Amino acid sequence: MVEQKPLIGITGRRRKGEMLRGSLKVMNHLPFDVYWVDYAQGIIAAGGVPVFLPLSLDPAEIIPRLDGILMSGGADIDPKRYGAEPEPELQSIEPARDEFELKILELVYECELPVAGICRGLQILNVHAGGSLYQDVPPHSVRDKAPSTRVHDITTEKGSILEKLYGEKLEVNSLHHQSIKTLGKHFSASATSNDGIVEGIEHSQLPIVAVQWHPEMLDTRDSDPIFKWLVSKAEDRKL
């Protein structure tokens, strides 16, 4: 009998053809759903099966059939979602993706699915739970080096899931220009950087863990603990 590996949904982003290098001009107006392959590779290496979630899909038709969710990185979240006005440093927003992912998270809470969030994924989890964001933290972001470059240390909270996964200290990359301002309900900061930025959060009642850095872009991707944690939790649901 073929082993039934856990199905892990992965969120993506929608782009116009004109934004994709090499696409035909006649396709410039057509929408494309775009997914970073590294997320899928991390899930595959951990023993799961990635399932890409297009924005045109009704989340209610797929989320209950999945075993876990990876909330991926991407554009800024519309500040209106956390009761703020746009600041000059706000970059591109994708309201349709915000709406889609917030619907996903409503179902995630109902089904109690395990979730891992990465970068924007951490932020949307926090906003969904009533938290807010700093719209720009420029000194913290390092975007002039290869994404795999580790640029600063983080410290995990003693006894947290992230400490169990990564140890007390870890050097990470830093591509985000936004960060958590206030924590959402039932979330705690489980990792911080030396300058006080929240780098990891976890839920006190549900199997939800998220990080602000990009583990899928590091050279340790195929053995990264967060992918293994997510797939392991998803496997537990299938027992």
C-alpha cells in the first residue's frame, strides 16, 4: 500500500503577466499564481506533499482536506487590516491575498490544523489574531546580499517550540521591512533579534509557529526544523 504522506497547503501570490520576465506581451494582462519553489522543496524534504493554493479557490473546499498549512512570504499587508493608515514607507499590498489568507486562517482555527508561517506568513497570522505591525523597520532589513546570507543573530525563548527546534541562538537572513508591533491574541514572542524585533511567534493553544526570517532560502533548507515540525504535526493528525 502506498504511504499517504501529509498534504501541506502553501499560499502564493497573484501577479500580472507583464511582471514575469519572458512572458509574451499578449499575455501581459493575464493573471498568474506564483509560488516560490523553495517552500515546496522544504516540505518535500521533510516528508510532506505540497499543495499550492490559488487565490481563485474557495478555501472551504480545500482546507478541511489538508493536513497542514504553510503561510508563505510576500507583499505587505494592508494596514487597514490592523486599524492603521498607510505610511509613506508602505510597499505594495495585495488586498485579494489578504482576504484569501484571512479566510484560510478562519478555517485553520476551526479545523485546528498545524501551521507554519514564514515572513509575511508570521505577519498575517498576527494580524488575524488582532495584532498590529510596524510598517517599516529599514535598519533591520538586508536586501543587498544573497538571500542565503545570514546577517544577524536571534535568541529563542527558553522552553519555547523554537528553542526546541533551533536551540538558544541562531544566525538568520533578514529580508523583511515590516515586523510585529503588538502581538495577537494567544501569541507569544518566542524569538527576538538583538535590536528587539520579534523574529518568531507561537500560539499557546494551537499548533501554530511562525518565523520572520526565510529558512527556505538558507543552505539548511532541506533539513530545516520548521518544515520537519510542520510535517510531523500534520502526520500526527493522520494517525
